[in-house]
Amino acid sequence: MSIWAIYFAGLYVSAIWFDTVNTQPNGSFWHVTDFHWDLNYTQFGGNPREMCWRTSNDSYKNVGQYGNYNCDSPWTLVESTVNFMKSHEGKPDFIVWTGDDSAHVLDGNFSLDKVLQIMGNITNIINETFPTTPVFPVFGNHDAYPKHFFPPTKCHLYESVAKLWKDWIKEEGTVTFRKGGYYKIAHPTVANAVIIGLNTPLYYQKNNALLNLVESDPTGQFAWLETTLKELSVSGNKAYIIGHVPPGVFGRKVKPTGYQWFRPDFNRRYIEIVVKYSDVIIGHLFGHDHTDSLKIYYNKAGNPVNVHFVAPAVTPWNTTLSGIGPNNPGVRFFFYNTTVGNLVNYEQYYLNLTESNKQQKDNWQLEYNFRETYDLQDMSPQTIDNVIQTFNTENNTYFDKYYLYNSVSVTPATQCNSVCRKNHYCSITRVDYTMFAICNDAHSTSGKAAITAAVNFYVGTIGGLFLVVCYWCLQH
């Protein structure tokens, strides 16, 4: 069966950043995300039914030293994570910390002061453990009060956190951070590169600060990002983009049209900008999903131009979203080339929560080596895409590994059927919402209806602003 679909894209630059001459790792950094410290968690004393914020019948039965799959992180897990990072590599070139520090609780349990206190405590333990290491932090959607509340203008939250992180983001970063929670700072080792820290909770569909407001560019972050990338392109420099809430859909939540994080117009704008300047961007480092995943951006010609890495969480919390499940705590260690900044490989480390609680010992271990696991010669977008394109086939060993690691070694691939596998494949290869729906459910009546509605919306809202490209989709 053949169908026509419509794809909207900006006037993109076709370029792949990866320089295979400079693939030797001579630098390293940590990426840690989603601590979600649970203030109520205690293993000893008190009412056992109040040891987790979630007080369901079974959340308190096995409250272990390092956490519980129905709870967010106890302080012991926060300490364990940071101490492991120190013991494994205590002198990394830098640390990327992509947000979400408070627990998944009702706003009535918190206040802005309490959220800032939580962020301050985690800031302090990282700073005390790595006193001379540059740290590049960003907001998560749980780093606000009320949660998900990120105003489109200057506010007390942005001012307060700019002060908290001033020693890390320096004066060059605090000006824009006070304006909207985002910044640019020089890369600590690569001469011609920068770190761009974005406030992507602004674009989250649950950002109640934008309710009933017509905002095409809250805080001016999109315009700033595009100007910054254009300047880097002209000067021949590169950038890492770090953020919390990623664009695209959540791969683990099976849904024909996808479980979407960004507001649709913000998702389109983000894709347009980062693909247009893909030659500048070394890579994207994000969190939020709690699962281990990635996304690939393609240019107008269909060539892969960037990879968007989504690291798994420290918290093992079993989300309230149905069909997702918990994860083991994880932290990621990247290798890169200090001459040009290219990412060369990464190692994913994890804590088997069940075994660690049973043994009363935090036995962090290597979960997998990215290039070895997927037999990659390098980490170029094309090389990675070659492997991803095999995911949508039956009995694929690469996908089986991916699915196990997606939950940080909690859920085996035997629990993922063909619909689940297709959802994951499309979430990786179709960051655009309309294209995801086409990829994931082109045959079904509901899928066709969703696609038609999405296409009509695109045509009605952005019309001539984007290039319309015919996309031929073959289904058998």
C-alpha cells in the first residue's frame, strides 16, 4: 500500500558535523539527570506509610536503603550517585546536570523556598564533591513552584537560581539566565566550542505559566538560540546543547500520535532551528524521560545530521503513566575529543536497586558501552542511524539490547511486542509529531484521522512559512 503524506521543514542546511579524523578520546565528562530527591523518604523510624510521598499499599513494604521503585530518590541515593561519580572519575573535564531535583508530589507539599532549598542542597553536594570541576546545569520542569511553572518573562525563580549557580555559569551566562533561565558559556577544554544551556520546560505542554497566553517565543529564547547558532556558524565554532524536556515523543508510552512533551508549535520551531544549524551542533544532551533513549534529526534530503541523547534518571520512580514501569538509577560517562569536541563514546553506569538494597551496598556497575553494544565504528549521525534503521524488524538483537537498557536493565525485550517496537523506532527517527504519526500508525483509521487533523493544523497555521516536501511512505 502507498500513501502520500506531507512533511513540513524549514530551509535546512545539509551538513554532518562529524569529523572522522578526530575520533580519539582524550577528554571526558559526566552527565547526570533527574535526581528527584524525596524529602519524606526514611528507612528507619517514623510511620512506615509516610516513608514515600506515594503512600500506596505497597510503596512502604520494601523501603530499602537506596530507594524503592515506587518512590523518588532518598538522600542516600543522591549521595551514592555523586560519590560513585567521584570514585570512578573524580577529575572529569566538566559535568552536565540536566535538572529535576524535587519529588513528584502535589504542589501543596511544597513552596518556592522549599524547591530552592532542594536545588541548593544538590548544588552543594556536587560542588563539594567536585570543587574545581566546571558544572553546567539547567532547569527541569520540577525545579519550579508550582511545578512546570516557567514564566515567559523575568521572575524571582530565574533571579534566585542565577545567584545559586553564578560560580558555574559565570557572568557571561547570568545575564540571559536572569531573563529566561538559559545561557551560553565557553567550553572548558575545546577552544572553538560553547555549551548552550536551554530552559526547555518553557516549551512543556504542562507549563501553566503560558496558559491562555499567545506566546510564540517565551523569554525570547528561540530568537536568542538562532542568533547564537548563526554567529557560531559564521565563526566556524561548535556547540553542545543541553536541556531537560526533550522535543519529540516519549518512546516508552505507546500511542498512535505519540505522547508529546513540547507544545506542537514549539516542537516545530525547535526542530527547524537545530536542523538548520546542524553543522554547528556537536550533540544534544537531555533528560526528563527517566529512560535511556535517543533521537535523530534529518535534513531535507533525509540525511541524519544530529543525534539527541536522552540519559536515564537517578530516581527509580515508577511513573503514574500507565504501561511505563520503573527504572534502575543511572549516570552516564562521556568520552570526547578535546580538539574539535566530537563525542567519541559513552559508558552507562547503573545501580541494581533490588540487589543493592538486599546487600545493603551500593554496587554501581557498567551497564553497557555504547559503541561496543551497537558495533559502531564511530558516533557520527550516519553510523548511529544505520543501526537504528534495523530496529523496526523482528528478532533484532540491537533493539532487544536497546529496550532492556531503555529501562536501565529492569524490563526485558520480551515484554515489547511489534506495536511497542514500532513506537520506539518512530520516536527515535521522527521528532516531528506529524511524521511520527505517519510512521507509527499510517494504516489504522484512527491514525489516518490523527494525521489528517495534524496536516490541516500545519497548513492552517504555518502555511507558506515552511517548505512543503512530499514524503512517499511505502507500507506493505
